[in-house]
Amino acid sequence: MNSRYGNEENGNANNERNNQKPKNLNNELIEEELVLNNNGKKGKQLLNIRESPSANDNKIADIILAMFQIQETLRVSHFLSEKKSDHETLDKFLKKFNKKMDKFIEVWMGKHEKFDLGKNSQINIYQITKNELFDYLNIVLEFLTGDSMTNSVYKLSKYPLKNIMNNKKNVDLMSIRDDIVKNINRMIYRLRLK
């Protein structure tokens, strides 16, 4: 049936179009959430849905805490190393790792503004021997590059970094991750030297 606003088919198509969730310029879905404004009235707030963790997502907090754990566990190993060459190798790695970790967090914050580690966040710092150090570094590599985390005495993260960040929007973050992996593998080689 035709009306002055168009036929019924066009009206139904318009209604369907109006019921679809809006998209932003990058074609990312936007979800509406009902919130109370200052006057106590309900209004709608638009939330951007992204493939990577959002500022309030506990996954990024878990990843950042894992990086702090890596940093501090290796710092303890650095201080307790019995060979000067091991001490110097760990020292060089830590200087590079600190810069890469800082860069990773800053790039992430450039995309998402801030993160929240939570009030009761804790990290486990391990005191490990040189033989245990290689096992620990393999777990760190698995966290950075693997699809899943195996159970281990060294609790790093519930979420492998690759699964959280591996998408086209995070090539910059994955590039920093690749530099960290390269530096770890180089350190493992140097630590194996007699």
C-alpha cells in the first residue's frame, strides 16, 4: 500500500535500518547503554566495541601486570646471578625490556586513553636459579607468542598476548612484542654461553 511517506515495503526497510546499531567512521559497531544523567533521567551513552581490550577490560590489566612480573623476576635473577657475564646479559636485557614495556603501554594508552589495574592488583616475583631461568623464559615466550598458556608454577597471565592483541588494529603493539621476543631469544643464547 502506498502512502505519502512511501510504500509499506520502504517503511519496513526504514524501520529495520533504524533498529540497526549505528557504526562509527571505521565501521566498528557502537553499542548503546542506558545511563542516568545528572538530572536522574535515563539517557543513552554510546560505547565503542573494539577487537582489542578496552580501558576497563581486565585483560589489558592482566597483560601489564604480567610484564611487571617479568621485569621484576628478571631483576631479581640479575642481582643473584653468580657469573659476571650472566649479570651483564640480564642487565642489558632489562634496559631494553624497560624501554619496550614503556613503549608498549604508551602506544596502548594512545589508542585507549588509560587502563585500570584495580585496587587489589598483585604480581608474583620469583627467585629462580639459572637453570629455572630458562624454563621461566620459555613460559614468557609462550605468553608473548603462543595461542594458549600451559599450567606452570610461574603464574604469568590468564591471557596470551597474541590472542588479545593479534589483529590488524594492533600491528604497532605486535611489532613492539616482536622486539621483546627477539631480545629474549638473544638473551637466552648469551646466557647459554660458558
